[in-house]
Amino acid sequence: MAEKLKITISVAKRPYPMNIAVQEEFFVREAARLLNEQMQQYKQDLKMTDPQDLLAMVAIDCMVTNLKLNENYKNLQHAVSQRVGSLSDLLTPALND
């Protein structure tokens, strides 16, 4: 069983206690830091002050990025699969001789 770690992160100046796997600590803390940074950027750029609005904007940004990354991943998988198929087509006759 994975070892759990009790941490508290701060998002929008509010504490959030969490129980996480030890190996996830860096990612959770980095995510909180990036959330706070992006919220601050939106606060400056869009003159928003409501933390809920700021979090919504960051959430939308994160989801758009996630969707783009998933699309890129699928395209890369497809390209790799095609290349492997092409290599297989080239090698099969040579191996059968």
C-alpha cells in the first residue's frame, strides 16, 4: 500500500488539508503554486477580484490545455502507429527470405 502524507496547501489564501501519496507531493504543491500564480495574473490582467471567478478562469485554462495535450497525444500515437506499421511492412519480406 502506498504511503500517505498529510499536507496543507493554500489556494486563493485558503488552506486545503490533503492526504496524498508521498510521490505526489511535488506535483500537488506545484499545482497549488501554479494555480495561485495564474489567479494573480488574471487578477492583474482582467481586474477581477472574486476568487471564485479567478478559479473559474484558471479551471477553463487548465481544461483547454488538457484537451489540447490529449489531442496532441492522440495524434502522436497515430503517427507512431503508422510508422511502426510501415517499418513492419518493410521488414516482414526481408525476414521471410
